[in-house]
Amino acid sequence: MDRAELADFLRTRRAALQPEDVGLPRTRRRRTGGLRREEVAALSSVSTDYYSRIEQQRGPRPSEQMLAALAQGLRLTLDERDHLFRLGGYDTPKRVSRTDHINPGMQRIFQRMDDSPAQIINHLGETLAQNRLSTLLVGDQTLHTGMARSLAYRWFTDPAERQRFPADDHAQHGRTVSAQLLATHTRNPDDPRVTGLVEALLKRSEEFADIWRQHPVLGPYCAPKLIEHPRVGLMELHGQSLIDPDQSQILTVFTATPGSESYERLQFLSVLGDQLL
């Protein structure tokens, strides 16, 4: 373990990270750029005293779990995270596509999406982050646990997942979700979570099994999506996606055509927000 280099690396990354990057306000009393030690500690779920001792080259050697928490709190890239582990005297963590570690650049873009529904999902269709409008539109999808975190699993096993979509669109949605899972399975044939999800769905859902046998493959084009909101009615929304291939995560933003009825209803949903959440 190189205490001096570890401390210096943490200080430089703390100084480079701005309050706006992590959703914190920039107060007038802030004299220097970057985050304060107590802010990094809070983001990493550790005590300020413990984090301060690491930067001051004191205290015990941080565990691998602690370094992983600091990497998440400091929004490190995977390369920076690996460097942090090497400084701590550990082997670098194995890079697997199932990570919930959101790319810092994607996180910054997501945090600026406040006028359109936006969400970040991983390769399994698990929602890692939602903004306020996304939660108002489709509910809080980050609360699910186990296999239910995956959209594909919920679509084929939980009838409630289909309630906000017109019944006439259910078949196409099922095929789209299955095709996305097939593409993930093809790219990650040795990922136990992917194979486990597929096997569970084959046992639980005859509908999924029938679609899966057809080897569904879809092109990159995604047609507008119809969402039936219980308070504001039917909306036609267009989804635009930003893909982070390194971590197999997708930032999707939903918009409505300006001046359309769907646009007006989406605006109304935002106004109703405080009553619905």
C-alpha cells in the first residue's frame, strides 16, 4: 500500500469533482473548487473522520469494500477505480457488465435532465436511477429487489407492469423486451445473472418461452411508446438513448412533440408532481 500516493490521488479527485456533479448546491461560502471532505464521506457512506485520516496518511489500511465505496462516492471511472485499488495494495476488481457503478459522465448528463423523464438502466434492464418526471410517469422502478429489478422479469411475471401500456401494444412490448434480453444474452453468454434470468423466465412464462423460441431480433429503431397514465391520460413519447458500452448502461430520455396533446399532458404531469409523489 502506498499511503502517500493514495492520499494524493484521493485529494486530486476530490478537488476535480464539483458540487453540481453530485447534485449538491454551490453555496457562496465555498471558497475553493471541488468537494469538501465531509461531502465525499457522506457520498461514500463513511465517517468524515475516517475519510480524513486516509487523506492524512493515518489510520488502518482501507479494505477493498471501503475503496469500492470511495470510488463510487468520487464518481471514479473504472480505470480510476482500478488505480485506486492498486494504490491500496489490492488486485483490481474484475470488470463485469453487471455493475451498478454509473459512468461519471453519464451521471452528470442525467443530473441535468429535469424537464423530461429520464432513467439509467443496465444491461439486465434494471433501473439504476430515475429523475422526478420518470418516477411520475412509470412509478419508482428502483424499489424492486431480486429478479424483479429486471424489466423483462416484471413484464412477464407481474401484471401490474403492463397497466400503463395499452393492451393492443402488449404483444409488441413483449417481443421488444425479449429481443433486448436475447441481445444481452448473446453478448454475455457466461454471465450467470443473464442466464439465470432467462432460465427463470422460461420456467415462469409460456409467453416468454414462445417468443424466445422464435429468436426475436430487432433493429436499432425504437418506435414511439404509448403510455396510459392514470391521471393525465394517453401520451405518445419518443425515447432517445445514450449508450455507455464500457459498462453496458443506457440513459434514456423521453420527449413529446412540442405543441402536441402528449406534450401538454407531460407538462401537466410535471405540475401535478407534488400531489402524486
